[in-house]
Amino acid sequence: MKNSKFLNNIICSDALELLSQIENDSIDVVLTDPPYFLDKLDNNWDYDEVSNQNNQQVVTSLPAGMKFDREQGRKFYTWYLKISEEIFRVLKPGGFFFSFSSPRLYHRMASAIDDAGFEIRDSFMWLYTQNQAKAMGVDHFINKMNADEKDKEEIKEKLSGWKTPQIKSCFEPIAMAQKPTSQTYLNNMLKYEVGLFNTNVRIGDDNMYPANVFTVESINELIDKTFLLPKPTKKEKGEYNDHKTVKPLAICEYLIKLSVFSKNAVVLDPFVGSGTTAMAAKKLGKNYIGIDVNEKYVKISEKRLREIDEKPDLFITVMDIEKREKRSFQEQLQIA
Ligand SMILES: C[S@@+](CC[C@H](N)C(=O)[O-])C[C@H]1O[C@@H](n2cnc3c(N)ncnc32)[C@H](O)[C@@H]1O
């Protein structure tokens, strides 16, 4: 079997280095959540620095993740172009590449994927309501102005409610790219077992056709009915898991189920973090290859993957049309 020494392993390595060892046209789907290139979350991601980042009380400058630096987007593009070219090489013809990003730098990521040869077919939106606005008021800076107190108070009153330009961020975009098929969709599917989408997969509380919007929190009746995926359980993250950007298992499961057909499919995540993509693949009975440059995250991934074997019932499943029961996700969670 191709890539046998990497199959069903989490490998501690720089992604580019390991990708270069993966065989051409051998991977069914790549699902990944790369560093977003905001502040310290770049390709030199340091475990200790990132873990402690939110402990700093920043008053005199913008909070972590919000400093505007045009170079970040450029560096992201240059680096992700190389990554995407490797991903293009290792994917089977017609294989899908799903890549999470931030609303701020999505355009750089999508351009890199596009320039590597992929067809950008669509983008998904992961919708959520719970997030803190990162904007800062300007009172602190007004206090430091060389002006008398009365003028400062007037300026404060005039600018009351005006803050630095960051609004509450409530979605994450995910690129849906496809390596061009080598033949017609049907022939490509018959030859490589990738290229079409599985519309038996259901979303929402009412058996809906797959959509490019999803959420894992109950918002209101219409949104739940149309876009709701199972909420993450407390157990699925693992109490020991201190990764800052753990994705919900149900989202990874949804994207894999939409795109993976083959019994022996291989799901690749070159930035696997605490292992969520690999867990979803394993839960669905598919092979995985996970890569992360940081050994501590590799250990966390391995521990989470063991838990799938030990306590499979803790992890809820995205339904498809035949298996879907009439119970809502919330009811199923209680059962689990
Ligand atoms: C956004 S996180 C992924 C989180 C993951 N989706 C989860 O649910 O836990 C990105 C990961 O990329 C890893 N990383 C950063 N630079 C890397 C590189 N050059 N090669 C491989 N991994 C890298 C970081 O250590 C981090 O864990």
C-alpha cells in the first residue's frame, strides 16, 4: 500500500518536509487548519509562546491577533503556495482540499491554493455567535495626550463608543478546492474513487441537503433546522488538551463524509494540531496521516486518538440519509 510507513500515524515534522515524502496521486482528501499567520500563529508556531499568549495583559497596543501587518499576508501567501503545490501533487485527480482560514487573510490563502493549480469550487462558512470583540476604546490614548483635562474629557465624550476597527468575528471561512479531474467526473470517480460529493450526508435538525454554511451551536429554529451539526461534547476535546484552536469534530466529520468514498481512503492533515481531523477519519473507518511540527501536540493527538478506541460512544456522528434517526442531535448527545 502507498505511504504505508505514514498511514494512521501522527508524524512530528515540518509539513513541507514530510509532504515531500508522500507519493504522487495517493491521497483522497486533505482537510487542514493551517497557521493563520496572525501574530505568533505562523509557520514557526512555538508551543510555549502560543500557550501563554492570552495571559498577557495588553493595554498599550492591540490585542494578540489584531495587529495589522501587511507582511503577514504576503508571507502567508508565499509559504502556502509551496504547501498547496505539494498538496496538489499528492492528491488524487479530482481530490478535494479543504482549508480553514481567518476572515482577514482568507484571500491570501485562497489565492495561493488557486495559483497552485486547484479549482476553487466554493467556500464554507462556519458560523458562531460566541466570540469576544477585540476592539479597543481610545480613552487610554486620550489620557496620554498633551492637552488639558477639560479638552480630554470633551474628546472622550465626542468619541464615546468609537473603537479600533475590529468587529466581533463570527465566522470562519474554509476554502473548498479541487484538483482538476483527469477525465469526466464519472470516469474520474470510477477510476480514483474521488471527485463527486456525497449528498446522502445530512445537515440540520431536519435532514437537510448539504450546505456550505454550518454551525455547531443552537442559534434559532430556522438556522438549526438548516445548518446545525452536532455540538462538541465536553469529552471530545480532552481535559488535557491545551491547544488554542481545536476544531469541532463534527465539522471535520462532515467535510470528510461529503468527499470520501473509498473504503481505503486516506485523509491527510499537514497541520493536525491536537488531532481532530485524524480523529474524524478514524471514527469513520478511514486511514489518516497527521503532521504537526510540535511534539507536544503530536502527543495530545495520539492520546485523543486512543480515546476513540477506548470510549467510542463519547463521540457523536454526522448522519447520512439511510442511517439518520428521527432524534435531534441534542437528544443524541444526551444518549451519548
Ligand atoms: C490551527 S492549528 C491546528 C489545530 C487543529 N485543527 C485542531 O483541531 O487541534 C495549526 C497547527 O499547525 C502546526 N504548525 C505550524 N507550523 C507548522 C509547520 N511548518 N509544519 C507542521 N505543522 C505546523 C502548529 O503546531 C499547530 O498545531
